[in-house]
Amino acid sequence: MSFRSNHGSNFVTRYSLPFFGRAKKASAKNFQLSAGGKEANDVYLSFGKMASEEFSIDFRHPITKRDAFAVALASLAKKRAVA
């Protein structure tokens, strides 16, 4: 699996991952886990910001509910070195 973040070299590509309408807000917390390919069908977990305090997470096999929940909690945790 590989991690696809929304960070790019310029503002246009920074928030350009294909979330198919599930992530409506641009956020540094938006990300996808994929099988390594660039196809949209290769995404196993997608985490995106819907509103100010709302996030969506979509996942499929081999990611379990517990794994997806753990990833969501870890991505929302405040990081002392960053914050």
C-alpha cells in the first residue's frame, strides 16, 4: 500500500485527489491509501474533510472497520512536533 497525500508543488495540484464528491473542503488532513497505482480503483481508504468539523472515511477490503477507525483517529490527533 502507498500513501497519497494532497500536497503538491503548487496550489492547483495541492488538493486535486479524486474524492468523488466525498471531500468537499480542502484540508491538509485529506489523504488516500492505495495499492500503488494511479487508478481511482486502487484506493483502499479515503479520508476527507466534508465541513468544518465533519470528515468522511471510505474503505474497502482488506481494510477492516477497526483499522479504518484507528487511521482516522491517528490522522485527527494533534501532533506536538507539528502544531
